[in-house]
Amino acid sequence: MSNMPQPPAALIALIALIEDDPIVGESLQERLQLEGYDCDWFSDAEAALLGLDKKAYRLILSDIRMPDMSGEELYAALQQRLPDLPPVVFITGFGNIEQAVRLLRNGAADYLTKPLDLPTLLTRIRELLAQNAPRRDADRDVAPGMRPLFQQIPRLAPHQDIVVLIQGESGAGKEVLARHIHDALTPDAPFVAINCAALPDHLAASELFGHVKGAFTGAAHRHAGAFERAGGGVLFLDEIGDMPLDLQAQLLRVIQERSYQRLGGERDLRFEGRMACATHRDLQQMVRDGAFREDLYYRLNVVQFEIPPLRERPADILWLAEQFIKANASRVGRENPPSIDKRAREAMLAYDWPGNVRELKNLIDRACIFCEGEALSPELLGITPASPATGLKSTRNEAEREGITKALRLHQGHIQKTADALGISRKTLWDKMKKLGIDKEAL
């Protein structure tokens, strides 16, 4: 096996590479690792037979001509030794149609000839891994109120070049949705998340696109940027509304041409993955204010997912609370997780949750730490009957109703002008008016 440094633990989809040519083997292993796969390289068939039953490999990539055993002999031995043999792709520099037919009839996934066309190989690997991905009960992993939204994700599968725009309040679960897109469409490739609001101006371009050695003072080594690290997976750009205008222009080029250059580099690199962006800001208003590029906005606003705040998803509150309790118990090794008593459930359902899912998780984690009994109470959660959440919710609704009513009167009931003045979308304004019982005709 190669003595190359092991890839980071975050890399997924374990692939076994069986190749006796040291140049081809090292080159393929490096490329697979760059694409986000964890790859073990076996330099001969004997080493492969000893090592393949020690790990749960998702795919085997094997040469056919090897000094100690042929690929066909190795395949026959693996079929007997491994009851759950993963897909096997054969590569050879000596193509033989009869041999290819025999291998494919015997169950091999594919047969490719050298010199390898890397894009074809990588596409085939992604297809096979997706076809043989472990199946999960999607509904089990998704809050009830979010399931209709998440069920739309499979429709994105054929549209790799379309950017997904996720909008919603802070803490509502925008990154959770992005991760579900990744898990559903590219589960065996990386998920790379970048918070645009946290990028220092002088490092932002380097973090996204990478740089070559010597590109600027302090660039002592080549750096792989987020687009490169994402490989064929998902790049999630959170808080896209906080991206500087000059960087927005560079991002637009990547979306349009699917290519980019490292800082200081001259070679175009292809972006093979998917992109998802998220924001809690009103991008339309930012475009009008000159703070966001109009052409970029229209490229982002093709497929939009709007995540409702937690206060509008009452079915999710207790469901999420139970998941957080179980996760907390598992993390600390607690065999009997606490339940939620009746008073706490009522208080949670009445609370307005201004911090959304993030606030709920923090309150649950804190309550679990200090819970000495068998159930979480309103006092432990910090949502007590003495300061009922209904009062907070009522106060908030009254203030919101008054503000919207005043704005509507000021703009003679014109919905678009009112929405613009309030910094929200037209759809959001209509939803709020319906929720708060505001009839513009009666103003």
C-alpha cells in the first residue's frame, strides 16, 4: 500500500485502488482524494486480498494486468470472499472485447481502457456511488413541517449547474437544508460551507478560489480554495448578501462559465460540483440599494427555497426538541434521556422562538445539563408560565400589525411599494397580512 499521507477524516466514500504501476497509482490516488474521496491504494492483488475485507469500501477500481494475479482471478476470489462486494470498475492498457464481455457478464460494474479519460472515470464513479448509496428514511430525518420542502430536492438532480438560493431568518435551518441537498444528490462527495460574512476582505478571494505559491506576500504554498475542495460535491455559501461587490463579479463568472483560476494562476480550473447560497437579507432590496449585483441576483434566483421561521412551524417544535434531547444524551452517554413535561410542552408551543431552531437547540442543551430529574420543566427551559410566551407573541404580532398597517396607508395600499419600504418580499407581505388579519381594502 502507498505510504502517502492519509487524507483528512472528513473525506468520505472509501475507494480501493488496485494498480501496480507506481506512476498511475499515485496519480489516480491523488486525483481521487482531490475529488473528495478517501482512497486506499494497493500495489498488487495479494495486498488487495489482505486489505479489502478490513474496511467497508464503497467501490473498487482495479487494474487487470498485475504481476501476481490477473484482474479476472482477483475478481473471482473477491466474489467468494466478500458477500457484499461493492461495484468493481476494471481499467487496463490492453483492451480485449471478449474479456470485457466476460467481466461485465460476471457482474463487474464497468471496463475502461487506458489512457484513462479522467472526466469519464469520475462521472462513472459518481454514478455508481449514487446508485449504491445507503438508503435512508428521509421522513425520519426531517422535521414534519419541512418535509414538503425537502421532498422537492430530488427534482434538482439533473440540474447540476443551477444554483439553489435558500432564504430564511437566522437560525431557521438554512445550512440544514443545504446539507440535505448534499446528502440526497452527492452523498459521496464533499460538503464545503463558507460563511461569506466571516471572510476577511484580504483573504476572501484566496479562500474561495485558492492561490498558487508566491501569488502574494505570505503565499508560501499552493492553497486549494473552497471551489476546489468541494470537488463534485456541494459548495454552500452562507450569508451571500454579505459578499463584497468585487467578489460577486468573480462568483458570477464561475456560475456562468463553470470555471475559475487560483490567485496568481494562469490555468482555468473546472467546477464540477453544485452550489447552494443562503441569506437572511432581502437581496431584491440590496440590488435596488446598489449593494448586490443585479446580474448575480438573477443567476441565483432560479431555484429558491424559503424556510419559514420556527414560530410558523408548530409541528416541528416538539419533534426537534426530542431530536436534540436524544442527541444530547448520546453525546454525554446518558442512557435514559429526559422527557418533556406537560407544562414545558405547552410553554414551548406558545413561545415565539425569535432565535428559531438555533435558540431551541441551545435551550434544550442547557436544560439537559441542569436536569436532575426525569423530565424537562418550563423553569429549566427558561420559558416559565410566569412570563408566558403568548404575551411575547401577542406583543410582537400587535407591533407587526401596526407597522404594516401604517406602511400600507402611507403607500395607499400599494403592495409592492409597501413591501419595498418594509424591506420584505411581496409574498412575505401577503403572508403576514393574511396571518395578522389585515385587509388593505378596509384601511
